[in-house]
Amino acid sequence: MNDTWAGLLQLALLLAALAVVYRPLGDYMARAFTSKGHWKLERALYKVVRVNPDSEQRWSTYAYGVLGFSFVSVLFLYLLQRLQTVLPLGLGRPEISPSVAFNTAVSFVTNTNWQSYVPEQAFGHLVQMAGLTVQNFVSGAVGIAVAVALIRGFTRANTDRLGNVWVDITRAVVRVLLPIAVLFAVVLMGLGVVQSLSGGVDVTGIDGAQHTVALAPVASQEVIKELGTNGGGVLNANSAHPFENPNGWTNLIEIFLILVIPVSLTRTFGTMIGDRKQGYTLLSVMTFLWGGMLAVIWWAEAHPNGPAALLAGSAMEGKETRFGIPSSALFADSTTGTSTGAVNAAHDSLTGLGGGGALLNMLFSEISPGGVGTGIYSILVFAIIAVFLAGLMVGRTPEYLGKKLGRKEITMASIAILAMPTLVLVFAGIAVVLPATGDALTNSGAHGLSEVLYAYASASNNNGSAFGGLTVTNDWFQSTLGVCMAFGRFIPILAVLCLAGGLAAQRKVPPSAGTLPTSGPLFASMVAGSVLLVAALTFVPALALGPIAEALS
Amino acid sequence: MRWFSAVLKQTAAGLRLLLVMTVLLGLVYPLAIWGIGQIPGLRANANGSIVTVDGQAVGSSLIGVDPVDPNAKDDPANDRYFHNRPSAGAQDVLGPGDPSSSGPSNLAADNPKLVEAVKKRQEAIAQREGVPVAQVPADAVTASGSGLDPDISPAYAQLQLKRVAKVNHLTESQVAQIVAENTKGRGAGFVGQPTVNVLALNLAVKAARH
């Protein structure tokens, strides 16, 4: 069988697996976030946390909860890193500098998982487990909670209550993320993924050379790294490392885990609002963009134009033998279409067009299908924009899902959408004129610009993948990328929660003859059009100088 | 200042939730997975798929570290080992990486450094195997994503077969048999790529010699 057919069959198996779990998982999540009952474990947790799970909150209180929780998480993770030399399980690894600790703390709390360090040499197991693994779960749970709050804004009427943030985060962890993580951690171990409390094992190779092979508690974090669309590798090479991703099967499972919750949340949305076609419509937009970018990346990697790849005969630089071109393209598309950022191949060594495809996936605000929770709330914001644009064209007050979209709603939607492009363009623009940036680049010319652009796109979208040739250890990059991660995460979250509060307070407007139908292919193409339009208007000049220039050379 | 006290109250609740979650997800969960990993059947995998010969750990079947033959220093054709792919962690364009770390080269395909490295590798490998440069496959001259790729393509294994047979005083069909036995096809016929594990090859060659 040739590469293309094998790749297409893998794609078919992946889509079939997603289709099988779509309904049960989507409906299960809808029940999880609407049920009045509490599990025993949850009750025990609420007791310790001292919250009343049956009291609901206004949007502002909900937002204070998200911000407060994230703030103490950053603080805790910062201290855990700084104190690793005195805490147990440090494995004698070195002291972490304030800038690395700050960047990493913000990175993992914002679900970005950008990494400016070599984990198997920097962090002991306590930071990995009690710090990073925990944030892999709860940052994903925060995203899901915000999405659920927005959906409640549509389902509820005449109320100032959106739900209880502590209940939503707890349920996202206890009912959704943790059970799937336990199951697949065991599956991954069965297929070869490491789970060791040792820091490394000494071996004497067949040639007599002494080596230390790094070990870590990988499986427990690997699974939530994908499932929670986090992406931070326990080992530096991330999912290209054979201990994280040992074979074609683990690779396919990891891609499945990346996509499964963002995809199924469209069903959760449809079920919660009582109109599943609305969910299918948004899913079709996500699938269209994901499939389109997959075709671009796959084709580009299979038909490289760079001199080194032409000389070698194939674009295998930075790729693993066991994955080859198709499995690497499938992973690259899925990790950048969600907010994951795990990589099974070096994105910096992708072709101009392939790397540009990965970059553009992020610049679409990551909605194909997006991160856990962030994907569905981001595409709902685009749907609101699409309804508004359509309303402008025919001169009607726009409505979406029985809610009027007035000035407040459109303002909040615009803030949510424009935060990311502003951060990317402003900070990348400043970075490229700084004299120190030239020294930080591994590659020059158009590809060098792509390295900088990719870094700010990745941080501002909370993706976390990188064109790793950019050395980001100087204070400018550590701090500005940290700022981009924080603002790129919390400005849209605040806007979305404010939007949700406004929607919940409205009464329901029954659909009339003049209401724009928001399910079906016509509306799907309008949403996709809005996404493409916003990305094109903001990023075409920058993309033309970076990846497009490289692809055409 | 009512909002400020609300922020404080929620932040305090957030801190308590974080501490509880740290115990549950940061200690209980990974240690439970670790415990499950110690069950026979999962244990070897969880501990790093370590390969032992006569009780001595010689490597991991998942980690590729290119072996160095001192006899090949003067005459590359006199090298007894099958070789791994290049590693970004290596000192030179070819040679062993360092399994206590990992990572790719991050070089773009239009970077002159990469063009130069590919050229050097092609020449070195062509000389070692006694073949024209055009016969050297792509995976042999490009650094992997991890720097620790345990596998090579079947084409690269075939390319090294003649030399390995000659230097180890084995027949080509013996070594061809070893390569065939250690070639893994795609999972279920379509998942991933066909691979040959280099450590397994070299161990099998060593065993056949005795």
C-alpha cells in the first residue's frame, strides 16, 4: 500500500471513531452540565472547598471565579518551580529562573503549554505531576466551564444566573476528563508509553558507550495533554519522542484524544439548546476548515520545494520514521486546529506551505475544531458575527438562537475576536524590529519572520506549538509571550462571560418569518466566510512576507 | 468595594479547589497510573522498554542511539553496525545523540546549514556503503523529530545490509533474513509507516556472529 492510501485509511478510521463517540459523549457531557444531582466524590470535594454547589452565580461572580482560580494557579505553579530544589522528587535538577518559571506558569494555566525549557533536564517529577499535570486538567476544565456558561446564556431567559463555576470545573474534571484519562493512560502504557518515577536509566550500548535514557511519569500526563488540548511535552521532543508516542497506533489515538472533546461539544451544544442541527452546522464549519488545512499541509509535505528536502528526496527533516508524511500532517493539522500544540514532527522544519497551514489554523482563532471549550465558544462568537453581518445586509435586527443581538452582544463578540489578532500583530511587529531578535532566529529570511509570527500566534491563541528554532529564553520573549498567553486567554473569556450574562438576562424571542435560519449549509458557509474574512483582513500582509513568500520561492 | 470582596471570596475558593485538585490529579492520579503500570504485562513498557542482554541493560527498544564502531574510524566501509538516522543532538552531522535529552534540528528546508548537512551525510553514507549518492534514502540524511528515532526505513536497512554482512562475516542472505525478521509493516496494514528497529538488528547480527 502506498503512503497516500495508508494515510487516507487512517483518516477514515479516525473519522469513524469520532463519529461513534460523538453522540454518546456529546449527550453525556450535556447531562453532566445540566443534571441537578451530585456524585459522592463531588460532594466531598465541595465540602472541602466550602462551596454550596446548588447556589448559582451572576456572570461577574463566575468570571471572578475563573480569574481568581487562574491567578492562584499561576502563583502556585510559579512557586512549585522555584522551590523544586528544596521540595522532594526534584531529582537534583537545577533551580528554575524567575523568567522561565513565570512563562511556564502562565503557559500551563492558560492551556497554552508553550515550553521554553527542556523538560527532562529542567523539571523533577513533583513539578511535572503536582504542577503541570494538574493544570493540564483544570485549565481544560475552565475552558469547558466557560463554554457551558455561554450555552446557558442561550438556553436561559430572564435570569442573571449562569451556573456555578466551581461545580462546572469540578464536573468537567470528575465526570469528563478524569475517567477518559485513566482509561487511555492504561491503553497508552499497553502500547509502549512510559510511566516511571525514575529520572532515567543507565545503559551500556552495544558499542560499549554509556548513556542515560531519560524517564518520567509520561503516560498520566500524555493522555490529558491531548485530551485537554494542552500540548506540553513531558519530554522535550513532545509527541515526536518515542516514549510519548511510540508507534502509529499511539499516534492515531493521540490525534483522536485531541479532537474528541472539541468535536463532541458541538453535540453537547445542540442537545443543551434543544436543536441539534445548530450543533451539526457548527461542526460542519469546523470539519470544512480542518479538512481543508489538512489537504494543504499533507500536499505541501508530500511535495516539498525547499532545497534541502529536494536534495534529500523527501521532507523527512524533523519527522519520525514510524509516522512519515501522512501521520505527521494529520497530527500537525489537528494540533493547530485545536489549542493543543503538541507536535509529532518539528513544525519549524515543515515546508513553507505546510508550516503556513499550521500557522493559519491558529490564526483562524483555533476553531477547527478548537480547544476543549474554547473551540465551541469561539465559533459561537463567529456565528454571532455572521448573524450580525447578514442582518446588516438585509437591514434586520439580528437574532441568534432566540436572542436579540444588540450593541452589547456585538461589542463583546468583537472584543473576543479582535484580542488575538491585536496581540499577534503588535507584539510580532515590535519583536521583528528589535536587534536581539536576529540572534534568536535559527532560520533567516521569510522563514525567520515565520518563526516570530508563529511564536506570537501560538502564544496568543494558547496553542503552544512552536517553530522551535526561535530561541525564546531572553527576557523580551519570555515576558511578552507570557503576556500574550494571558491576554489571549482571559480577554476572550471575560468578553464571552459578559456576553453570556447579557444573553441570559434577555427574554426569548420566538422565531418569526424574518428570522435568519441558523442551521444548514447556507449559514455554515456564512460562518466559515466570517472566519476566513477576519483572518484574511488581519493577516494577509504578514503571511505574504512569511510562509507565502517561502512557498513561492 | 463590594466587588473586591467578591473577588477575594472567589479567589479563596479557587485556592481551596486548586489544593484539592493538586492532591487528586497531581498525586493520586499519576501514582495510581504508575501503580497500574507495575502490573506484569504493562511493567516493561512503563519502565521504558529496556532491552537487556545477559542481565545488562543495552538500551531501550524505543530509543535510537547510533552505535559507534572504532574500527570504522579509518575505513568507514569496515563498520560492523547498522546505523540510526542522524540526530540533532549529535556532535557532528552523523553519530549518536544523547538520550538524556531530545529534540529536532528546527532547520528549514531552505537553510544553507541543512543543505550542507544533507550533502555531507549523503557523501559519508555513500562512501560507507560503496554506492552512488543517489541511492541514499531520505531518512538516512535527515535528522528525526526526537533526535532519538529508534527506526530506519526498510530502504535504509537494505542499503546497509551488504556492508554489515561482509564486516561481520555473515552471508548476505543471513543478514537479509535478520532484516526481514525485524521489519515491521504498517499497523493493520495502514497505520503508520513500515520501520526497521536498529537496536534489534544489531543485537540479532551480534547473536548470529556467535
